[in-house]
Amino acid sequence: MADMILLGLAIICTAYFMVIVFYAGMGTSFAFIWLFFAALCVFLVYGKWYYRKNMDRIPQWVPVSIVTTCIAGVVIMAALCIMVFMGAAASEERDLDYVIVLGARVKEHTVSNSLKKRLDKAIEYAEKNPETYLVLSGGKGPDEPVSEAQAMYQYLVYNGVRPSQLLLEEHSVSTVENLAYSKIIIDSHREVIRHQREERNRLTFQREPKGGYLIAADKPLDVGVLTSNFHVYRACMIAKKWGFENVYGISAQSDPVLFIHLCVRECASIVKDRIMGNM
């Protein structure tokens, strides 16, 4: 029974790899992982058969180590996938101070499908929360005609979002930089607003002197991170690492055909960022 399950999984992984290649092209990042999974399943079936034939020559610790490693890998992958799915299912928080919209690839004459889904979600959020500032984050890649932030700005303004509601961050080339540079933009913008508010208060009390007064402290900053659903968990964890205290994920739809692949790829990215100290 175990052999049949493993061989079935190998066939499914191979078939999904072919779907990815025909649907999105050979250049799809991390697509090879499905062939690796298929080969691993076949290897386990062969290893089980070989061990039965040579039990007297193979130490017991060899199959125990292999099985333990595979079980640990499955458990870790399952735990990571649960985190990714929880991020994708995050409920939308209203009236945030800022929402960081993470960029994605820009094509020659239009935005990519992934970026379009994020921007359509940003338009929806801006319409419901007109006092929230959107920080458009993304630099210019070597094969992109303009920066991702500029392309996002043009798309949002064309679709009715007020330019005064938009802030641009045009230097980042990764998720970590998206959030680190966006924090600088937000801190600078808050400082400008604080000075403007203090100047208005000063002029008001000059015209209408009423004795001593107290200025209330700024309320805690509420920041949203808007990105593709599979990416929400990691983006929020990185945002917290970079000093955002109250972070809320806002989930945009991703390609349904590639969703499982994107989640598996995201698990690998979570491990990498955790090792590198980015989250």
C-alpha cells in the first residue's frame, strides 16, 4: 500500500510539473522541486525493495535515518504550509494608517497579472478607506521599462485613486528591501504630518489664546501589507522584524493554477529568510 501511495504521488508531482511548464513556461522559478519530489518518492519505493533484499548487509540505522528524515521533512513542510495558508486567509483590517503595496514584475506595456491582482485589491481598499495612505513599493529591474512603484502609481491614478493618497518607494529589489525602505518613507511622511499638525495648533492657539494645553501623543501606528495571498505571512513577519509593531496582512488573489506551487516555493523562502535573520 505504501508503495502504491508513493508511486501515485510521484505521478502527481510529475504531472503538476508538466502543467506548470505548459501553463507558465520553463522559466518558472523553483518548478524543478516537483521533479525532485517525484524522484524522492521513486527512490523511497526502490530503497524499500532493495532493503528487503539486502537486510543482512544494511545496518538498521540507515533505513531508520531515512524514514526519520522524511517524516521530519513532511512535518516541517506541513507546518510551513499551515502558516502560509493562515496568512492567505487573514481578515482585512479597516482604517489602517498606511498600507504597503508590494510590487511585482512590470512588463513592457502593462503590469503583470500578479501585480494587477494586487493593484485591484489596493483600489478596493482605497475606496473603502479613503484616509489610508498607500505606499507603493518596488524598484526598477534590468528588464523593466519603469520602476514597479511608478507603474503602480500610474495604474492606481488611472483607476481613480487620489494621487495625494499615494507614496512611492522606488529603490527596493526584494521583499526585505520593500519593507525596510517603506518604513523610511512612512517615518518621513509621519514627521512631515507631525510638523504640519504642530504648526496648525500653534496658529490656532495664537488666534485663540486659552491658557495652557496638552498635545496628545501619537496613537500606535497601524500598517497593512498588501501582497499576493501566499506571500502575506512572510511579508508580515519581515515587517515586524523591521520595526512595524501593529502589522496586518491584506491578501490579494494569486493564480489558482500555480497556487500550490507558489505556496511550496514560499515555504522555501520562509526557511531561507529565517536562516538569514530577515524574519
